[in-house]
Amino acid sequence: MSGFRDRYGPWALVAGASAGLGEAFARRLAASGLDLVLVSRRQEALDRLAGELRAAHGVQVRTGALDLGGPDLAEAVRALAGGLEVGLLVYNAAHSVIGPFVDRPLEEQLRVLDVNCRGPLVLSHLLGGAMARRGRGGIVLMTSIAGSQGNPLLASYAASKAFNLVLAEGLWAELAGRGVDVVACRAGATDTPGYASSRPGKKVPLMAADEVAGSALAALGRGPSVVPGALNRIAAFAFGRLLPRRASIAIMGRATRRLYGRGGPQGG
Ligand SMILES: NC(=O)c1ccc[n+]([C@@H]2O[C@H](COP(=O)([O-])OP(=O)(O)OC[C@H]3O[C@@H](n4cnc5c(N)ncnc54)[C@H](OP(=O)(O)O)[C@@H]3O)[C@@H](O)[C@H]2O)c1
């Protein structure tokens, strides 16, 4: 435990920490003795979690309610965490738009870019730069097996997840020589409030958020990406390496339509 803190502490910043996988990351990191900066939009939810983690693990926790898709993200995070030695960034938050691409407002699709692509880019640059100067640290970017290929009804979300995978792979290779471990976590369906609120119309096997967070953190320093869960690893291998690309797209499309209906959750 102290080895993990020495390598990736003393502070970790979890972007998108108030629920689901982000909360699971925060709980695991606090249990490893890291002090935390917790960021998401809902201050109350962050404060509740912060109080619990301080009491349970004796760690320091700072919270900040901010929109990770906002244009002033770098300034906001500097104001919140400037002066702290942040040795680990977990960029977890995501915005997803489910439904036919051209039938959903452009603003929503652009928000996917802001929260899912611009946010991790900004924070990897800001915090990763400081880590590289110190010669140690880690970055976890949450992505998805949906980012292995195009995905009808989730086109912009899947593309944003591909961005995170490729960004993490590049940074993994660049920053390894400067003491910073980077990993993309390619999660499959996971039991979170975000997943439940997407209103899937069919039951699929879900992983527990804590298990996914544990796999991601254990993968730091071991390679550019990790797929948590044996079933997901088989799926990722089939989609990414075994099947022709157009077959992967068709299978993901069929699965998404079965889950959300032909037009997405709103379209039925
Ligand atoms: N759940 C799955 O099945 C699944 C599968 C594959 C990959 N993933 C990936 O795993 C990550 C987490 O998913 P999840 O299901 O745990 O999501 P979630 O339950 O919806 O939680 C997302 C977290 O991010 C915060 N957040 C969202 N938008 C934000 C914004 N604009 N600014 C600041 N904070 C924001 C939310 O808090 P506030 O509402 O308080 O802002 C919440 O703490 C995502 O990157 C997702 O793509 C999830």
C-alpha cells in the first residue's frame, strides 16, 4: 500500500468522482492512503463521499464542483489543486449520447468532445507535465470496449473512447521514459448509476465498479491498456483483432439496438 502511495501519491485527482466508477476509484485510492482531489458537478455528493473517506482512512480530501467540459478547465483545476503534488490522475467522467447521430442536437455531440476528449487532454497535459518534471506519477484514462470500432447509435461516444485509448497509448510510450505510467481502461458494461440511467432494455452481464477500478489501478506500469473481466477480454480480442472491422461494427450495432431499441432509448 505504501509502495503505491510512494509511486503515485501523495495526492490523486479523480475527475468524475461523485458516483459509479469514479467513486469506486476514490474509495480504492483512499484505502491505499492517497490524499484526494475529487471533482464532478455535484458538490453535495462529493462532500458526502469526502467526509466518509476522511473518517474511514484518515486521508485529506479536497472537493471541487466543476464542469469538466468547460472551457476554463485548466484554470479551475489549477485553482483547486495548484500547489498540491498530484501524482495520479484518473480521468473517469464521460458524456454519452445514445441514439441516431443526425437526430440528436449538435450541441450534445460537441459536449461529448468537450467532456470525453478535451477534458482528458487538458488534464493529462496539466498534471502529466508536472509528473514528468518530477519524474514519477500515473494517469488512468477511462475508455470502453465500445471504442474498439465504430458503434451505431453511440457513434460520437465510441469515437471519443477511441480517442482516449489512442491518447493513452501514445502517452504510455512517451512518458514511460520520464517515470509516468499511463494506462487506458477499456471497460465493458459496468454496474453504475450512469449505466442504469441509460435505461438499457435488456439485461446483460455487468461487472462491479470496484472490480473495474481495481483492474485499472493494478494495470498501471504494466502496459498501455487493460480490459477488465475475462468475458470483456474475449469480446475485445474478437472485435479488435479477430473479426473483419465491418463485422465488428455490425455486431456492436446489433447489440446496441437490442439494448436500446432501433432509435435509442428515446426513440424506442
Ligand atoms: N458504466 C459502464 O457500463 C461503462 C462501460 C464502459 C466504459 N465506461 C466508462 O467509465 C467511465 C465512468 O462511467 P460511469 O458509468 O461510472 O459513469 P456515471 O455513473 O455516469 O458517473 C460519471 C461521473 O462523472 C461525473 N461527471 C459526468 N459528467 C461530468 C462533467 N461534465 N463534469 C464533471 N463531472 C462529470 C459524474 O458526476 P456529476 O453528475 O456529479 O457531475 C459522475 O461522478 C466513463 O468514462 C465511461 O465511458 C463505463
